[in-house]
Amino acid sequence: MHTTPRHGPPLGVAIGLVLLGIGSVQLGAGFAKLLFDDIAPNGVVWLRLATSSLVLMLWARPRLRGRSREDWLVAARYGACLGAMNWGIYQSFSRIPIGVAVTIEFIGPLVLAAIGFRRPRDLGWVVLAGLGVLLLGFERGHLDPLGIMYAVLAGAAWSGYILSSAATGRRWEGIDGLGVASMVAVVLLTPLLLTVDTADLADQRVLLLGAAVGLLSSVVPYSAELAALRTLPAATFGVLMSLEPAAAALAGLVVVGESLAPVQWVAIGCVVVASVGATRATRAEVHPDVTPT
């Protein structure tokens, strides 16, 4: 039987591209947190989304004329989830360590994957993830409850983002829907600039670093993962993405100097293992747009 070649990079290169994307996202998170000393989190998240949406729109050049009302509603829902996800996680970063925040956020897509479980024993992965989250606060009882709530909000929005990406992909070609959704997110979050000092927002250093955060957190990882998905099976991609919480903790340690207690590293390991197990259990298709942009 004849099969059409996928014209993707070699397997080893594809895996490297996914790891590059993961590292880039979390490096961007570290630099974003460093920016909090110069500008409020609301300003940083707006700069990130504005940069990424501009690049994506120039890259995609989506066809906007002749679109149906449903096309725009789907893209608007996608953009609302994208905006809520980014806003929630940046608010969380400003209150708790990056590794802790991303680990809690990761529970959102993990629970979404668990919905597809057909065997009761697979629910053990959810229990393991829950144990990991409980362990996060074991030695640091002073974790800001509001920071935890924002991370939970980001995780819920991430789940909505994944579900919306599938609907958007059916109505918009390529990355057109993602570009439009990014613009929607920017528009929705623009009123938050009223809480930001305009002098900070006009600072050239802040603008350059904010643009760098947008490139590192969205454009670089999305480009790398898009190329990798031409070769990688969806299940393999999902397993690799499960490394996100550990990568976030490392970025927090290296870039921001956020040290975690040993039990908290164990907690992150529990969530990573649970995510790998959940991915292998569901064998569900992973949409190319599952990474936060």
C-alpha cells in the first residue's frame, strides 16, 4: 500500500523542536516575571499578546471578508479563552513561583484528557496529579491563595482553549484562527492598561523586553511545534508536553532564582508522571494548538 510521505523533519529533530518550544515558553515566563519589577503584570501580558498577535497576523494574513457570524463567534470564544489563560497565569506568576503556578495550571488539560478515560483504573492518574498539587503546599504554607486561584483559572481557560482550537480549526485555515483569536484577546485585555502606568508602558526597555517575551512565549514555540507535528505522532507530542511543569520550575530557578523545597519537586514529578500516564491512556489526538500562546 502506498503512503504519502509527511515531509517533516527527522524524528530526533522533531523531538528537539518540541523541547525547544517548551524551553522557550518557560524562558519567556521567567523574563516576564523579571519585568514585573518595571511594569504591572497586566501590562506584561498585554505586551506579550500584542507582539504575538502582530507576528501571527503578518504570518497568516487571514482572509477576513465573507466570514460567517459563526466563524467570528468561534474565533471570539477561542480568543477569550486565550486571553483568560494568559492573564490568569501572569497574575499567578506575580504571587507564587513559576513552577508551582504551571504545575497547578496543567491540571486543567489533564482533567480534560481524563474525561476520555474508558478504564476506571486510569483514574489513578488523576489521583496522582491531585496528590502532586496537595504536596505543593506541604512545606510552604504561605503560598498566596490568590496566586493558586489564578493558576486554577488559567488551567480552566487552557481546557477551554484546547476545546475551542478544534472548533476554530474546522472554520479557519492553518493558523488564521489563532491569529484572529490573538487579536481578540488583545482587544479584550486592552482595558486593563488603565491599571498600568503609561510611563512604564512607554519605556523603550520595557517595550523591547515585552516583545521578547511575546516571541519566546508564543511565536518561537508555536513555529517549532508546528514543524515537529509534521513528523511526531500526537501521543508522542502529548507525552513531551507533559514536561512543561518541570521546565517551568527549572526556568523559575535559573532565571528568577525561585528555589523549591524537595517535596515540591516531588509534587511536580507526580504531575509530570500523571500527565504522561494520562496521555498514554487516552491515546487521544492532540491538536497542534494545545500550547499556550
